[in-house]
Amino acid sequence: MTTFDKDRELLRRAIALAASARSHGNHPFGALLTNDQGEVIAEAENTVVTERDITGHAETNLVRIAWSRYPEAVLAKATLYTSTEPCAMCSGAIYWAGIPRVVYGLPETALAAMTGDDPNNPTLVLSSELVLNSGKRKVEVVGPLLVEEAAKVHAGFWNPEA
């Protein structure tokens, strides 16, 4: 299996986690982390609604889990897969955790178009690549990939009365 095929397979798992988050009453975002062998070592869903924590995005939840379980040496060789491009806050958490590679599905610009003026997602339309690569360490950013699949989990969620 090529790296591209593996990335797509793992990204589909992150999209499934986003669907799970939605089914649990949260915003539809999911993320997972793999080690340098490509094995999934942690998974997380968005928990903003159920945990009443505005910082409970899938990626920040994942970083908290990973940072508590694994040494920096493991994270320095990890890849984070996420259903939607990380927001500025999540990109910062990924950067500070030392995770060197991010693969995402739906781009932030497409999410912003879907959410419109929904007050539940006052998104910052800011490229994760810009945030992740504004510091002293470089982060490889791969995406958008599987955009149509990643968008499906958001269908009908934002601005439902519109």
C-alpha cells in the first residue's frame, strides 16, 4: 500500500470519528494519531457541546491525550489525521506538541462556506499550513483530500433552519 493509499484509509477513519462526534451531539469533527509505523495510537472526537468546553475540538482533545500518553520522541515521528483542516487554535496545539505531519480532508475555506454565519462556528479562515509553518519547526501539511467524503458529515448540520 502506498503512502497516499494509507493516508486516504486513515483519513476515512478520521471522517468516521467526525460522524461519531455528530451522533454524540457534538460538532462533526474527528482526528487520530499514528506512530512512525502508521499504527493508530490515539483517537478523539469533538466534545465542545457534551463537555461544555469551547476548546474541545477533536485535534486539541487528541493532542491532550497523546501528550499525556507518549513521550516527545514518539510525537516527533507521528502523523495527525483530521476530518477537517485544523483551525488556528488546533494548529497551534499540534505545533506545540511537536507533531511533524498533518493530513486533512475538508479545507477550512469549504467549512466556512458551509457554516456561513452559524454562531456555533465563527471560524477563522486561516490556513493551517500558514499557522503550522510560522514557527521554528516545519510541519508537513497534506490536504485537502477526500473533500466530498469529508463534507458529507457536515451536511445539514450547520444553519439547519436556513
